[in-house]
Amino acid sequence: MYACRAGIYRPAHRTSPERRALRARLAVREAVVRTLITRVEELTLPPALTPVIAPLLELLGPLNHQLEVLDKELERLVAAHEAARHLITVPGVGPVTAAAFVATVDDVTRFRNAHQVEAYLGLIPSEWSSSETQRRGHITKAGNARMRWLLVQGAWCILRRRKRLETAALRHWAERIAGRRGRAIAAVALARRLAGIKFAIWRDGTDYDVTKVRGPLTGRRAA
């Protein structure tokens, strides 16, 4: 107790009950999706064995129904949450990603800037420094792995869709990094930038504005 009052230990954030309940819903949905994917992967058999795998095929119907129910409930929750409604205006962000971001960050005011959110999600490079030498490695992968995966998947969607005007600046920015470092690193860098954009949108209570997104000129700093 004395150590906490003296400031020796920094206070740890306790996730609110509402966010814990939202995380539980997302976990249930992920479990259903993983079960569905497992069943589909098990169906890689010759056509002659179709009668044998018929019971597995019958399982897909109830799983799809449960997934639809979960998705509709998630869409309802996102529509009722002001910050989540703003977040889904970001390219590559749907109800699942928006809900996961809200559930993970919980209280946006506990972060001073976008870099803190990026570090919290494990999207910044690890660093080893000695004397005047600074070395950077892979991302730290701290924090919520599922949220990090969703951000990276959203980044890949932007990189692969070349005809959307609202993603042009972000895509060109990432492609410059890809030209120097490779597309995998560019996708992670773009995921990091998306996390910062979402933080700013939630903090300011605004929608995604493509006119405020800077393009390739900032690629050197972000890489």
C-alpha cells in the first residue's frame, strides 16, 4: 500500500465490466469461427467419400446459424456505441475489429498519444541500446494478440485493394515501405498506423477523413 501511495508502482488499469462482457462475446464468436474453419479443413477428402463425411457437413448448418446470431448481436452493440460507430468508418474496419478495439483499449483517456496505444498493442519495434548504439528488432507483440492480428489483417486488406480512393494515401505510404523492407513489414507498419488513427478518431469523436491522411512523404519516419 505504501509503495502505491509513494508512486513506486504505477497503477494498473482494470478493464470495466462492460468491456469484459464484450471480450467474452468476441471470444465466443472466435470459438465458433475456429470450429467452423476446422470442420471445413477436415473436408479435404476425395468425392467418393462424401457419404462418409455427410455428418460433418450437417454440422456446418448450425454453426453458420450461430455465427449469424453472434454477428447480428455484435452489430447491434457496435451501433449502440458512439466510439465504435466512428471506428467502423476507418478502411478495413468492420464490427468485429471495432468491437475488439473498444474492448481492448477500454478507456481512451488513459493513453496520452497514439504511440502509447501502438506500444500497448505490441506493434512497435523492440529495441536494444548500449552507449550510442541503437538496435531495433521485431515488434514486441505485447498486449492482446487477437487485436494485433485483426489490425494486421485490416492492413493487408488495404494493401490488396488498389481501386479505393479512401485508402489511396495509406496504401501508397505502405507501398513505399514495402519497396524498401518488404510487404510483410509494410503490413505491420500500416497496422501500427491504423491503431494510431483509431485512437485519434475515438479521442476526438470524429469519423475517418481521407483528406487528413498524409501520404508517402511520411513513409520514412514510420518505417
